[in-house]
Amino acid sequence: MWKIQLFKLNFDHREPEAVRQVLEGGWLTMGDRIAGFEEAFAGFLGSDSHCTAVANGTAALHLAMLALEIGPGDEVVIPALTFVADANVVALSGARPVLADCGSPDNWNVTADSIAQKISDKTKAVVVVHYAGFPCDMPAIVELCRDRGIHLVEDVAHAPGASVAGRPCGTWGDIACFSFFTNKNLSIGEGGMVATCNPALHQQIRYLRSHGMTTLTLDRHKGRAITYDVVQPGLNYRMDEMRAAIGLVQLEKLPAGNARRKQLFDRYRAAFVGSGILMPFANLPADYHSAYHIAPVLLPVGSNRAAIIESLKSQGIQTSIHYPPFWGFSAYGDRLSQEDAPIVAEIATRELTLPLYPTMTDMDVDFVAASLLSLN
């Protein structure tokens, strides 16, 4: 039904071929592809990163909470503008999520200042999200967390390949969590990665991923071990070999895909100059490099967003909203308030996400932009 989808997979013959090889090899879970994907992703991040492939991005976030021993009585500061998974993993750990506002109507990320306003003597960790692929001010946030003795978790679901001053997003915090969901820059369907430069945390995460076991089924299958010990309680948050095989192909495509996303994003921004339709992060520092995950716009004050979405839909253009605010959800409406984040409260009523993916054409962008401008 869509002439231009919100997102399309950047797949070719290599992804199904990678899966075919796994199926013919006869080993589907936690094998050589997983190890290879973890090693390749660690090399992609650099900075002595240790990587653990997991079932999805939410599993990565949950493992971060568990590894950092977040629990009842603790508070975790999270962005007010983010997907609900960040609040869910905090709440399910028994802690209390506390919302930090955006930095400004142009900077939709949390800042050291907006985080500092929400820190209390119960704050045990801060979660930052590099919204839309644009990096947070990581040097200032790292300094704040270090000075306060607070753990820092990076949610890098939007930002594989983004960087600050040459240092990749995902290497600044104590733990970084990536998502490889279908619509992400690196797409495998379901899947995620936990990265850390701390060897002790890395080992803890690997135990938590797989039942607290000291050896894998593959080790016993190949005769490298006879049995196993369970050194602590753990979960089953493992990734399978098919997704890891796709991930290896997608990782090779990621730099070129991100570069194409930038071209398309810049084309959108140029089309909206002077129209009253704004795109965030117009004043990104020169040494901050985005992964351009999505193309969010801020509609003019008074716009009927629902009517705009329906009109674009009638023209075959798919759009979305990133994100509905926490205070609108039944699970959080009685404990998270728009008064906690007035900038996000304004953005949330006017944000609209336009199609963006590496195989879009310039003509596609021009058609979407012209269609939206005609409704303004």
C-alpha cells in the first residue's frame, strides 16, 4: 500500500546466502557466527571493547541493569524522549525511572545540565540515548557521572557508527546497548549487542546472558568440555547463528548506509528551510558525527498532526512518531509527568518521522518533502 515506506531493508543476495550457509552447517545457536559477529563488532567499536551478542536491544538494556546491580530503592535517570524499553528495564529491575528533559528545541538529547537537575542521593545510573543517531555531549556527561560516582549506560540503538571527537558512541559509558531490530541501521530482525571496556562487567554479562553457565552447548558438542558449572543465576538472552550471519553482512554495509542516510537527511533539511518545518540538531558541533537513524521533523505550532499523517498516507507515504510520551501510557501515567520534561512535552505533540533508508532515492525525498510542504 505504500509508495514510500518509513523504512526498507538494505538487503541483497548476501544475507540469504549467509543464512543458507548456517542452515547447511547444521548448528543454529551460539556457534562460530556469534563469535565472529562479536569480534567484528568489537573491532568496529575499537577502544578495547568487549561485545556480547544478545536476543534484542531490550535484553541488552536489561542485562546492563542486572550487571550494574540496579534494584529496589535505586533511581535511574533516563531521557524523557525515548522508546519505552528504557523505562521498562528500570522498572522491572525494581528501580524508579526519572525523566531528564531535552537540552533545547534544537538539541533533542539529554545534556549534562538536564541530567544533573534530576540526580538525587538515590541515583545509581544514568541512561543516555543518542536520539535519531545524533550523539549526546558525552565528554560532559561522562565527567558528571564520574564526579557523582554514578554508572553510565549508553543506549546506542539509533547510533551505530556515530562518534564524538573521533570516539565511537558505545565506548563512552560503563556499558553500551545496541539494537538490531528490523528498522535499525544494522538490521537482523531481532537482536542486540552489549559492549563494555570493563572485563569484569563483560564476564558478568556473559554469565547473565546464558543461565550463568561456564561452558556452552557448542563446547560440549565439539568435545571441548564434558559438563558445566552454574556460577550465578542467569537468563537465556542468546542470539542465534542465522541472525549473527546476517549481522556480519550488515556490519560491512553500515558505513556506506550511514553515509547515504546523511545525504538524504541533508536533502530533507534543505527542502524545509524557511518553511516553518524544523529538523533538530541543526547546530551539531563539527566533530560530532551522526548515524542518521531517522528523519524527525517538528511541525509548526497549531498543526493537526493526525490529519497530516492521514493525508500523507493517502499519497502512499508512511510516517511515524518518535516517541509517544511516557505520561500518555497507562503503565506510567501515574508516575511520570510532562512537568518533568517541558521541552519534550512540546516536542512530543508536534514531532513527525519521515521515511529514511539507504536505498531511498533523491526523488523519493523530494516527493515526501513536497507532499508535507503542500499541507503546511
